[in-house]
Amino acid sequence: MSSANRARVLLRSLRNAPIAVSVGWRHVGRDAWHATLIAIRALPPGIRHSLADRAERARPSAATALALAADGRREPALQVLDVAAKGASPRRLAHLVAAAAAVDAPAEAESMLRRLDGIGGKRHRLEALVAARTGDLARAVQEARCSGWRSVRLRRRLAGELKGLTTQTSTATHRVRPGRSTRVDRVLHLVTNALPEVTAGYTVRTQGIVAAQRQIGMDAQVVTRLGFPVTAGSMSAARLAHVDGVPYHHILPARWLPVADDRALQLDVNQTSRLVERLRPAVLHAHSKYRNAQVALALRDRYGLPVVYEVRGFLEETWRSRGRDPATDAYWLARAAETHCMSAADAVVTLAESMKAEIVGRGVEAHRVVTVPNGVDDAFLGDPPDATPLRRVLGIDPHEVVVGTVTTINDYEGLNTLVDAVAVLRDRESRVRLLIVGAGTALDSLRQRAADRGLGEVAVFTGAVPVSEVRRYYAAIDVFTVPRADTPVTRLVTPLKPLEAMATGRPVVVSDLPPLREIVVPGRTGALAPAGDAAGLATALEPWVADPPCRARAGAAARRWVAQNRTWSAAAVRYREIYDGLRT
């Protein structure tokens, strides 16, 4: 790096320092254990792994549990909390309650809190932390009404979160007309996060949509939410970055960010206003979650610009699918906020017919809801890469059939069922291997399940891989599998990864759930299997595993189907039609 570049990086880091410090201060104000968890997660992976390895051998404590949880080893972390809580003193038990809340284990935290006596006023703060994790935000605010600067900051943050959830319009402090756009097809996308700092289906879709829009001549640009990507650990982030030709604007004011969500929302609106006045877009296109739509709707109030709200998921249903109580205010207030934004937008876009049905069921007029499904980049439709070298590195014989997936590893993806199905296939004397690509909170327990089922070296877990390498991993899989559990969120939302696998020429076997039925033609491009049924999944996989010519035909058919029905270039044309409809 040249001296000039080093100087620019240093200046950006200094400018962004108030944001980083305010984020750290927010975490500390919430709870020291939560701040510690965030700090460990920010460590380089090698150091974080080493710290977690040492924690597994250390005396059970709140600190060792945090080290394990920060490295994705959730089950061992919960076991450490359980062991450490037995016979713990009130002071130590209080630390364990806070640690359990920090690692998002509210049931364990509540159990320990019921046994806790003799800590005086500190109990109210712990009650507030646990109530916030269980989703009882109103009670959390009440419990935080105790002395001490941390309690004051916690109460302010929780009260701001409640107010942010109930905000329907943002009061405009000024109304400045940006003037008519010089480009009627200039669109500004409002998103939460973006590549390259965050690699997920959400960010891949953003990149695919905007790149395709620009390829057909639209002036499409993206703005991320307040503080990103400094909030994701990128201290030297610039206010404008380009990813493969797509411009990403980052809202990075050289100031301290507010603790309370409602105040942060107002700052976000004011800062994004400056960008709107400079770019003069013709359309504001906000993407999940409701916070982005709230900003867009406030900007509509100021500038009279039409707003498209793209509902990519139902985060309250994701939260519910983790075993949380839908009767809590965190659930129904988030649902109400999302529904309000859907109703207030000039048009609503969503990803699948199952999602459209949910939105219409909330009272949004059907004619205002348009389905623009997930798609793939043209690169995925090229000849798939030769997977032989990668399979050799992974220890997979060229003649072995690989069943697998590429995904974020969490409970509702149903990967336990896939592990069990492979064990069933092995018992049926099928020479099949398992390849699971990705990282997530359930990775450690999944590895343990594979070991318990006697798969040993049969199962290969790669962890996270660079996005630039993901096509090679798709190509290393012979039969791609999406064994999602039957939960509220999986019955609504369609994932992106199976489309990428199909575009790479893989047949796909998926759980028989409404959104997945929309992307698989049984018997032609793949198969459906009962959700949560390992034997049923093994039976659905077996024909594709046993018959290479059939597998090849299905992969070719899957690739053709994606090319005809699921590309970002086709989505770009559909978006232009939606925008044109808003101006007529």
C-alpha cells in the first residue's frame, strides 16, 4: 500500500472513530458480558478459535461460555453455563444470568434467575436483560428503572427500541424538494447491509438486482443504513464504495451515534436526506426490514418520491421459529411495524407466492403486491467448474456420490434431518458422502450429531468459504439438499441457495414446504421430501444417488428452468415495469 493510500485509510479510520466508539459504548451500556461477546466475535478467526479451544479445557465460568458462544459453539457454551451454575454463589450466578442473556439463551437465564437471591437492586437490571431477550420489552423497560448509569442507558435503549417499533411516520424537520430527477429510471435502494462485509442471501440479492438494473441502462444505486459498515468492524470504510460496478453509499457521519433506536432513526433520515438531495432519485426502493421502509417513507413525506417496499422475509417469524413466544410485544410490535410499512408503501415486492399470500392476508391489496423471485447471476449459468481438485482436497473419492448443501447453519435449516438421512443411506449400503458448506450457530452440534451417527469421515464440514469460491463447492455436490424444518418462517420464505445449485446443474431435493414447491418440479428437476423425516428424505434422495444418468438429466433440466425463469436480468425488467407503474 502506498503512503497516500495509508494516509487515506488512517483519515477514514479517525473520521469513523466516533461511530465505532459509540457502538462499543452502546454494548457496554447494555451489559458488560454482551460487550465482551461482541469483542471476542470481532477477533481474527484464528485467535477466536484458539480462545474457544482453551475455554473448552478451562474451569466452567461465564467467561468460558462467552468464548465458546462467540466461536459458534453454542451447545458447549450452554453446557458450561449449566455446570457453572450448580452451587454457584449469588454473585457468580448473577454473572452467569447476564452471560446467558448475552448468548441469547433466555430460557437458561430465566432458570438461573429464579434461583438467585441476595443481590439487591442488581436483580432489576438482570430481570430487564432477560425480559428483553424473551421479547417482553415493556416489562424490560419497567425493570430497568433502577439506579446506576448502566441501568439508565439500558432503559433509554429499550425505550427507544419500543418507540422505534411503534413509529409510523417520521416527523420532517424540514421539507426540501430535491427537484425532478434528471433520470426517470434513477432508483435508490435502501438496505441494511451489503457486500463485501456481509455475505448472505440478502446481500447477494441486492448485488444481483442492482447490477442487472445497471446493465439494462438504469441508474441504480444503494445506500446502507446508518453506521454500516463500521458497525460490522470495517473501521476504514469509505462513504462510497463500488462492488463490481455497483455503487454503495454508506451513511457515516463524523459524530457519535445515538443509543436509542428512535433517535438513531431520525438521524438516519436526516443523513439519507442529504444523499437524496444530491442524487435526485425518481424512486426509493427499500428492502427488509421495516427500519429501511421507515426511512424511505419519511423521505417520501419530505420529497414526494414513490416508495417500493421489498419484503424479503418476516424477521418476527424467524424470531418465533427460534422457539420464542409470539404473545410478547417484541413479536407483535415488529409484525405491526412491518405490516404498516407494507400498507403505506406505494408498491410492495416480495419473493414468492407464499409470501404474497401472507402479505395480502395482513390487509394489503393484492394488486399492490408483486412477486419478483430470487434469481441468479449469469455467471452461474456458465459451464460449472471442474470440482475434481476440490473434491480431492476434501478427501472425497471421484466415484463417491456427494449429498450436501450450502447454507447458514441454524436450527430451522433442518440439517440434523440431513445428517440422519445420510446415516440411513449408509445403512442401506449406499456409497454416499455428506458435504455441508457454511457456518452458523448450530455447526458444532451438527458435527457432534454426525459423529454420534457414526458418519466420521463420511461427513465433511467446511465452515464458511469465500463467496468467490462458492460455485466450486456447488459443483462438488452431486445432489443438493434443502431439508428445512417445518416452522412459521420456512413455510413463508424461499431461500436463494437452491437456485444457485440448480443453475450449476444440480438436482435439488427439498422439504415439502410451500415456498420450496415453487422452485422444484418433482421427478424432473428434483424431489420433495417430508419435512423433519430422515427416512423420508433418504428415500427421496435414493433414486438420484443411485442413478447417474437420471441425476445428469435432472441437473440439466434444473439449469434450463433457472435460465428461463429465475435470472436477475429478468428481475431487472420486471422492476422497471413496477417503477413505470408508479409514475403513471
